[in-house]
Amino acid sequence: MSITPLAAVRPAHRPAPLFRGRIGRDARSGHYAVPHRYRLHLSTACPDGLRLAVGHSLLGLDTRCPVTLLPAVPDCPDGGHTALRPLYEASAHHYTGPAHEPVLSDDWSGRIVSTHTPDILRDLDLLRPDDRAGLYPAGLESVIEAVERMCAEGIEEAAQRAGRAGADPGERAAALDTLLDTLGRLERRLSGEEYLADGRLTAADIELWVTLVQLDTVHRCHLDASAVHRVAGHRALWAYARRLAAHPAFGRHLDLDGIARRHHGRCQGLEAAGAAVQILDWASHAAHTPGACRR
């Protein structure tokens, strides 16, 4: 199966990660794949933290890679977390910037391995027990990368531009067209299919599900009601989102209150009529299983 990314969409502009170490397969890498050495620091109210929490559960890493949960709203004025500052200061000499999450740290050295979510999720795949399926099956790399790009550019960025206050109406309409086109492509793929690739759960499903959560809980609030109804009209796509929410590895990490508080703490946009048109009742569909992430 192939999924064509949106070549015409401008690339997403995100700050480069400050730390981008990788876990290798042997001792020569410096950070090699060994259980009980690494730790995740994340907030599930953050989309990247939610991605890692879901992947962590699917890979069965509760005892192999502990998770430290952070507050939904950062406690520092610069948007960072006080709890992460010792790690940042130990990892970068005279560090004065924000201590952002998520972080993969090395408990042996007390330093940060990486703050780059896509790399972290791929490296967690190396730590999984032998009885767990990987999130990046051989032969599906191009499909997963295409979905990642569609989510970042065709949904996340397009939804932001479509709901941007003060933007030119033509620009907002074009962004909405991009959003609806992307959702339509994914809708056609998921009509009659349970998952995005090869009939099994992969990193592509984590990416799309978290993106849909953000679309309905955050970006929807800045769209008009007509746009939200058009977004909600992709029935196979939202049925897929509802089905994954009922999966323990997905729904039990869904912190709706935390997402709302994080959004209101950061957002400077204007609320639109779409805020009153909820697409999914996430709370009723989400699976809540004890022991989601262990500290």
C-alpha cells in the first residue's frame, strides 16, 4: 500500500531539537539498547508526549523504561518544567533556555539522550520485549513517513492556518481545502480497513490518532461551525479514532482536562463557533485502565 504525501503543502516549521542522541544496538553507540537504563519524561496533555505514551504502552515498556509524568501546564514562565531543569543543566554547559518536554534521559549518566519525539519513538522500538510487535515493520517505512507528513502539514498546520484570527479569508479557505483534502485521502484509505498499514497497528496509527485528538480538542475551537461539520463528515476516519480510543494503549492516556488547560494557557487565538460542535465524545469512548504510565 502507498500513501502519497502532500507535496504541494509547505513544510512545517518547528524548532530544531536541542538534543538528538540515538539509542543503538550495541555498546559502540554509547547509548545501547538495554532495559532499565532509560527514562521518559512527558505530559500526555502535550501531543508529542501523548504519542510517546501510546507507543510506550503498545511496546510493553512499563518495566523496561520508566515514565515520569509531568504536569499538563508547564510551571516555568518560559514554557519549561522545573523538574527537567537539572537534566538540561547536566547535559548542556551553562544552559539557560526552557526545559521542554518530552525528554528521553539516561539514568546511568543523569543526562538527556534526546528531545526529538520521532527519534525517541523509533528508539523505544529497540527496547521492546521479544513478544511485542514493532511499530516500524520492515517495508512500511515509506508509508509511515508519508502519514507523518500528511498529519503535520495537511492536518495540523492546515488546521492552524484555517483557524488563524486576522488571516486573509482566501488564505483561510485554501488552508481548509488542504485540511479537507488530506482528511478525504485518509478517509478513503480507512474505508473498509482497520488500520493504516498492512492490517496492523504501527507508528502511523499513533501519529494519525493523536493528530485527530488535537484536531477535535484544540484546532476545532478556532474553526467556524460549517468547517467543523465538513471535518466531521469523514465518518470512517472518526470511527477509526473512536475505535482506537477504546484500545487500552490509546484511551487510557487521554487527558482531556489537561489538553484543555494546556490549550487555554498557550492559545492567543479567538474562539469560533466550531468550539460548540464536538466531533467525538472522547470521554465516553476512551478506555481507562489502571497503570497507564508508571512513575
